[in-house]
Amino acid sequence: MLFKRIRDLREDRDISQKKMAQYLQIHQTTYSDYELGNLNIPVDVLIKLAKFYDTSIDYLVSLTDNDKPYR
């Protein structure tokens, strides 16, 4: 599964893969593999990404088009 929204959100904020990987405390190549869909993203990483981007996990994985976080 390609995680286009995760890449788009990162690029829209001018954040490098290296910086995002540092934030998530993973290797840059691992983060790249997440964006490309080569690796499944662990739930704890999805939670960190959703909080970082102030959105929902459902939005990150394209289950909804609503980018607002749940209450």
C-alpha cells in the first residue's frame, strides 16, 4: 500500500525524510519504505504521525477524505 498522504503532508511542510525519521526515531530508509509502501507502518508510528500532522490515522491511510482529527 502506497502512503501518498504521508508523503504529501511531509512535503507540504517542507520536511525532509531525514528530519521526519529523526522525529520518529527510525532510520531514514525505514521512513522511505513506509512512504513507498514497502513496509507496513506500525500503529505507534501512525499515532505519532497523526498527532504531528493534527489529523486522524484514517486520513493518513486514505480511509477518509476528512483531514480533521477525531475528538
